[in-house]
Amino acid sequence: MLNNKISQNLISSLIEENSKVLDVGCGDGSLLVFLENKKNINGHGLEISHEGVKTCLSKGLSVLQGNADTDLVNFPKNSFDYVILSRTLQATHKPKEVLKEMLRIGKKCIVSFPNFAHWKCRLDLLLKGVMPMTKTLSEPWYQTPNIHLCTIKDFIKICELLSISVDKAFRLSESGLIKTIDTPESFYNNLFSVEGVFVISKKT
């Protein structure tokens, strides 16, 4: 897995201090703890795993057990300044609906995901004929929770399809180098990036 600290620092840089934040698929709550310490956020989490929720609660976090595919509808409109979906989009059953609900309940949303078009993924498929494993796709195909793998180009296209505004976009290299995506159609966005990080909002 790509160094979590790199992703956490990038996400933190995109969030204003004292914001109200919902982390969807918050896992063990490490990102929420990081943001509470770094940005003094009013943090909340949604996590499907009972063990994950238990760990979060032991850290004093405000976390509910729930499923991103079905339970975001229970949150009121514009109830958060930011909604985060970190490395979870590819594990959802209904990614389009999840993105729509996130944008309904959050003024801005931050989405990160492993990029399936990285050159190592392409090489494994081309030369070995097997599902690839990389730092961001670290489990074999029979154990992975991922069901809707996508590429940076795919995500840009779904934002266009759903009339979502891409406010900021970044790509992370295998070494942890962060670059801004200034030209969405660039071939290099997919080829040399293991992860994409996007700040999105509703088009006005």
C-alpha cells in the first residue's frame, strides 16, 4: 500500500481548519485522528466493519456502523463541509449513487482510489495474464474487496457524466510524488500514477 502518511497529508492540505467532516469507509479511524490533530476537525465516520467501528470507538471517535451503498441517504443535505471517500470507491456496489449521495450531504467531497491503468497493472495483464498486484492493489483477486476498479480517466469521465465539478485533481506516483492534474486528457495521468485524489463539488 502506498504510504498512508502521504495520502493523509495531501487530504489534510485540502481541508480547512475546524470543518465538519464525514469519512466514509473510515476503517480504523486513522485518517480521522490525523485530521482531528492536524486540522481540529469535527470528525464523524461511517464504517461497514464491526471491528473497524469498535477500534474507532476505542479511540474516542464518533463513528457509525453502516454501508456507503445504502446508508448515506440517512444523512441530511449539506450536513458536512467535507465528505471523504479514501480508497473505498472501488469497493462500493453503486459508485454512481455513492458519489451523488456524498455530494448531497457534503459541500465538497474528496475521493481517492487506486488507478488500475498504472503501467505495472498493464504489464501484468499483458505479459503474465493475471490480475495485477501493486502498492495500492495489494491483495490477490480472490481476497480483494474491490469490485469496481477504475482509472483516473474513468473517474474524470464519470464526473462529466454526472455533471460533477472537479475542483482539484492530483495523481500520486509509486514513489509518493504528488503532481497536479492540469490536463485531464494527458496520457501520463494513467500510465505513471498509482492513485488519484480528487476534490469534487456540485456544479452550480
